[in-house]
Amino acid sequence: MNSPKVWLITGANSGFGRAISEAATAAGDVVVGTARKPGAETIQLDVTDTAVIPSVVDEVVARHGRIDVLVNNAGRGQVGAAEETTDEELRSLFDVHVFGPAALTRAVLPHMREQGSGAIVQMSSFGGQVSPPGFSAYCATKFALEGFSAALAAEVGPLGIKVLIVEPGAFRTSFSGGGLHESAEIDVYEPTVGPTRRMIKGINGTQPGDPAKAAAAILTALNAEDTPLRLPLGDDAVDGISAHLESVRTELAAWEHLSRSTNFDA
């Protein structure tokens, strides 16, 4: 019989974090959650306070002897045109979605390397591949997280450590409600960004994605012998990424001659 896995999950008190915690617990595993406002079964952690991350990881290892799965889930929504987004807003979002997960990843890797096993789950978005108007800041952080994670996967795969990038579409979490931050509006962007603002707020509470089913899919992917690097979740994610990849292929073919014309002459 396999021993229970030990999970460390950030942002575990709501949304995907709570759903993954419940699914892992139901599977018989041990879950340590982190949250900015801890509850009975969580450790207090603001992932932007990277100085305390090593001590949090050490505490979990001291308590349970190992960490088998890290889920970098803490995050929030952000909507606004690129010009509308302040430097403070952009840096703050990168702290939550990139620098926090990077610090946690660095902190758990020595333990996972010593074990010769482990998994790092990066909660991205289908906005990690597709960037609609109004989501420049949000998608910039998810693109960065995905680039970081793709290289990470190649580095740690030979050491027995998996990396799974999860790319959800619209799921019934607080992303479109209390977890959404809006940049101050500039009128000229109403035709391009206005529809995005109205859409993202208008779907709150009616999103098609079920976080419990997302959590089950994540566990299935992690338990597979050949875990994928990227796991889109939801019809909108699959359709959006598929259309994006086709658009990239079409544009690449249309401009291939010019692209290939830039080498020194032989």
C-alpha cells in the first residue's frame, strides 16, 4: 500500500485551492494549506512575503517528513488595458503569480531532489497562452509562469520530479467577483476593453467550470504515468488554445519567407 502523499497548497481556503485540498484529502493524502488568513488546517502565508517561504516549507517537512506535491494556486484576477495598468498594479500581480511561486518552487526542490520524487503544480490559466484585450497584466504573469515552468520541467524531470501547468478557463471561483481587481478606466479603451470588463464581471457565479471536477482532473493527470506538461481545463480553454495555435501556425506560414531571409548571405 502506498503511503499518503503530503501536499502543500497555497490559497487553500477558496476556489481551486479548496477543491484540490478536498480531493487530495478524499484520496487519503495529507494536505497542508496556506492562506493569508489561516483557518484550522492552514499555515499563514502571504506568497508575496518570499523571505518567510523557506521557514514555512521547513515547518511542513519537520511536521510530516516530506512534501510530495506543491500546488502554486494563490492568485487573483486583474482587468484593464495596458495603459490603464499602473506600475504598482503590474508589479503586485507579478509578486503573486510569478515571484511567489518561484520562491516556493526553489524552497521545495531540495527536499524533492533528496526524495527523488515530487510534483509541482502551477495554476496558470488558458490566459497563459492566449491574451485578450483587457488582460495584458494578468496574462503577462501567466505567460511568465508558463515559461518558467516549461524550463523547470526539463531541468527536474530527470530527477524524478513532475511539473504540471494547469490552464483553466472560466470556473466558478472568486476570480470574477471578490478576487477581481480593476484598473482605472481611460475612455478611449471602452470599445476594446469595455466588453472584457463587462464579460468577466457578468459571468460571476454562472461560470461553466466546476472546481471539484477540475481538482479531480488534476489528480488524474498527476497519477498518470505520462503526466502532461500542460492541462487545459474546460471547453473554453481547449477551444481558445486550439484557435490560438492555429492562428500562430497561419501567421508563421504567411511570413515564413521574410522570417527566413535574415541570415547572413552564404
